[in-house]
Amino acid sequence: MSQVLDDLVALLSLETIEENLFRGVSQDLGFRQLFGGQVLGQSLSAASQTVDPDRPVHSLHGYFLRPGDASLPVVYSVDRVRDGGSFTTRRVTAVQKGQTIFTCSASFQVREAGFEHQSQMPDVPGPEGLKSETELALEIVDQLPPRMREKAVSRRPVEIRPVHVGNPFLPVSSEPVKHVWFRADGALPDIPAIHKYILAYASDFGLLTTSLRPHGVSVWQKFMQVASLDHALWFHDDLRADEWLLYVMDSPWAGGGRGFNRGSVYNQQGKLVASVAQEGLIRQREDWK
């Protein structure tokens, strides 16, 4: 693994403080607030560490309640809600400075056979030959906010390669659809849970901004207030986060200062391994212009 990926795996591993109580360090990605994907991945890690590995996670539903502080650790409290014959349920509360910043429920299930069907992966160019977001950031680095420049062009633990590229400082109206390839920057251990933590972490990159595309605005414009409100993940099968995954995103609705977004994650063999849904705040602030 690369050092940055090593650091991410350590970030998602958490420190055990007491039974059902964990602490995670934070990373500063240069955003105005703590990156939501970090809290998602760490919450899933905390819940998973209280469940037998023979019951993999199949869903997570969470709400972002307050902005997090990237300079402070996060404490995660796990409530063992239910241990049933087939399903296990955990509730996780993430706390900073004595206040809840995120809460979620996660469900785990014993493996069993059943009916199977899935949607088809769209026919889009593969990751080979596409520029990474880091390479694209280098092309516009002088336009980035000073606090973001160094982090935007640094090596990242998850490499992201958009299929379609536009200038975020000169956005144009387009269909609310995005296709992005991503994978961990190096080989990960053969521990299925870690690959799901990485997917949870990466699932927050770019999803919310899909709802901005029809309106010809960008998260990089200073008058836009953009933040995740909730996030849901369904894991359909085991996956490898260190192999290329296609993230297919669309936004069927926006209104009332909110945008709703959906995501489907496929491996390169066309298997649907996860689904995502998120609603977020997409508020245009006249007082910020």
C-alpha cells in the first residue's frame, strides 16, 4: 500500500476506548468542514467491530446533524440494538465536543442464497487513459482556493477518474448524470470489511454535486452552500476497493434548497456491488456573492 492509503486504513480502523466505544482521528481535506465520507467509513467500522465477521453489512442509513471539525478526533458510540437469527442491527452515534454530528443505523445479515437480478452497467469508456482528479486539479490549481491547492494536487488514498470532464469554474448546464471510476491507491488486505469501509468513505465524493449539473452551478462557486444531509448505502456483495469500480450517479429531483442523488457501483465485470442514495443542501446564498 502507499503511505496515503496506509493512513486511510489506519484512519478507518479506530481506537477502542471501551466496550462499544471507539475513537477515530480526523483528516483535513481542505473543505470547510469534516469530510462526510470519513464519518461514514468510521461509523461503519465502529458498528462492524461489534458484529461477528460471518454477518457482513448489507445496509447503512445515516443523518449528518452538525458540521464536523477536521482538527479534532471523533468518538463513536455503538448501541447493540438487536442480534437476531439472521439479522443484526447496530446504531452508531458520532460525537465531537460533546455534540452529536452524525447518527446512523447499520444492518448485517448471515449469508444466504436467494433470487438474483440486477441492472446493467452502462457502456462508458474504461478507466485506462482517463485523467485522475489530481491531474485535472493541476490544470486549474491557480484558480483553487489557497487552502485547497496543496491538498488538491497531492497523492490521494482513493484515485478518482471522471469519465466526463468540465471546468468547475465555468460550469454549464448538463444532464444530472455522472460516471466516475475509482479505486484505492494500492493493494488492500484480504479483509472484506475493510473494502466496504473504503467504499463507504469514497461514496461521498461527488455524489451531491450531481444535483447541481442542470443548474449550471458548481460547488467551487463561493455563493453555493452545499452539504450532505443524509446518506444511505446498500452493499449487495463483497467487493474489492483496490480494483476499478464504476460509480454511476444521477439526480432525479431537486427543490426546496435540496438535491436528491442516487448512485450505483459496479465492478469491471459489470456486477452491481452497491447502491447509494443521498439528499443534500444545495442553497444559493445571495449574501455570499
